[in-house]
Amino acid sequence: MSIRIGQLGVGAWGKNHCKLLLQMPDASLVGVYHIHDEHGAEAAKLFQTLEFDDLDALLKSVDAVVITAATPMHYELTRRALSQDVHVFVEKPICTTVAEATELTALAGEKGLVLQVGHIERFNPAYRAFQTFSIRPKYIQAERLGLYSARGTDVSVVLDLMIHDIDLVLNLVQCPVERIDATGMANRSSSTDFANARILFTNGCIANLTASRISHQKKRQMQIMDGRWYYKLDFVKRSMHRFNIAGNSASQEVLQNGMLSADSPAVKVHQEENLLQSELAAFIQAIRSKTEPVVDGQAGMRALDIALRIEHAISSV
């Protein structure tokens, strides 16, 4: 039996979700809801589904919802869905305050519902291949740069772009944060468009993160060092290399163009894989198996907490 899903928010990214949900055999797109009526009607016609102007009516008709509305709406939409026993996939950031995130996570736990947060890079083949290595990072550097676009400027670049790398770093280090130093500036929007943060963990690991939405190029890379090996991940090319920095051995290509080298761990990855589809499939699987999703509410809350601490550090400079 298909999982009945409603789409809340049908802007450009929401339409991508709708398109994929229609292609998934385990999902049924019941209808769409949008705060702007013209967008809802347009999407309903495009995807041959129902348009709901009453959120409660939609929630009574579905098993789960995907929320891609503007970030300030995440909390209320997620709370109402969970309150009516509906599973939730909400795009990052989970909401706008840690208090709200704590409430949503607790509510999902109390009701035994899946609350998945859309940190899509967890599904990137480069990152998944890297996870096959058991390492203790000592230094992490990440750059996430992009050209300016008005989409996403309802929040700062920290909550829009850097939060992807924050989530990955927290998942890798698994250790409390001791100190955060950060700087940033607004340029094209009313909030921070460029940011750099230095995060010191209690185990001594340092993460240096840079995010910009006013760059002249698109770049999504991460470098990780553990004392012996240097790992380079490219999230755009979906590639990963590692280099021996403790000896004289040649560099080892681990993942390139979706193919693993012969001496690499046996991990199935696909260059052409649609990461958004992988996220949605994981969401549906978590509902069916009654298990925690890959990126649960706690992970979303931790990433939000650090992102807000970075924003506070920037405003304090």
C-alpha cells in the first residue's frame, strides 16, 4: 500500500518534490497546499492532483507531508502535522529557533512519528563513500560557494548553505563544540551573504567553514585530515580522493565519476543518482519500517543550534 503524501509549499523546490513523488511506486501524491493560492492551483494542475486551501483537510487525508514552504513557516506547519499524527519531511533548516526544534523533536518522539530533515548532502555518493572509512578527524575545511539568487534569501547564508556542512561536520566529529569564532557580511540581501566560521570541538578537532552566495563560481568541497590521510570530497562532481600524508605512497583514487577503484571498499554508488529522490525514498522507508530516518529531528536541531551560534558570533563582531 502506498504512503499517502501531501506537499506543503509548491515553489520551485516543492515542485521538484512533487515530480519525484509521482514517480515513486511506494508513494501517492494526494494533494498540495500553498499559502499563495495561484501557486497551489498551478501545481495541482501540473501534477494532476488536488489543491487544498484548508490545511486540516489535507492533513486528514494523508499519512505524511513534505514541507518546502519558507523557513519561518516550518515550525507551525510541522507542529500541526505531527499533532494530527502525520509523518513529516521538512526541508532544512528544521525551523528558526532551538526551542521550536526541541518541541517538534519531542512531539515526534511522543507520537512515534518520523520527523526527517532535508540535509541532502548526507545522501551524496562522495560523503557515503567517505563514511566507509573509520577515522577520527583532526581538521576539516569546507567551502560552499554559489552565485547569487533571490531564492533562499529569507534566511542568512549560514542557514541557507553553511548548515549543510555544519550537519556533515557534526555527524563526523560526534563531539561537543567548545568554541565558535565567525565573521560575515551582507552584500546583496538584508542578511549575511558571506560567512566564515571556525569551530573548535572539545576533542581538539577544528572545522573551518566558508559559505558564500555572492561568489563567481559554484563550489561544494570538503577536506578532512586525520593525521595520516587527507580526504578530498567534491559534492558537485560526487567524487572523493584520499592521499597518504604520513608516508610516501601515491595518492589513492577512491571514488570518481560514480566508480570505485579496485582497492576501495565495496560500496554501491551511482553518479546519476537523484539525491532528492534518495531522501524521499529514505523517508518512506523509515515510515514503513518504523525506524529513525537518516537525518532525524535531533540532527536537524543540532545543526540549527550551531548555525544560530555562528550567526550570533557574526553579529557580535
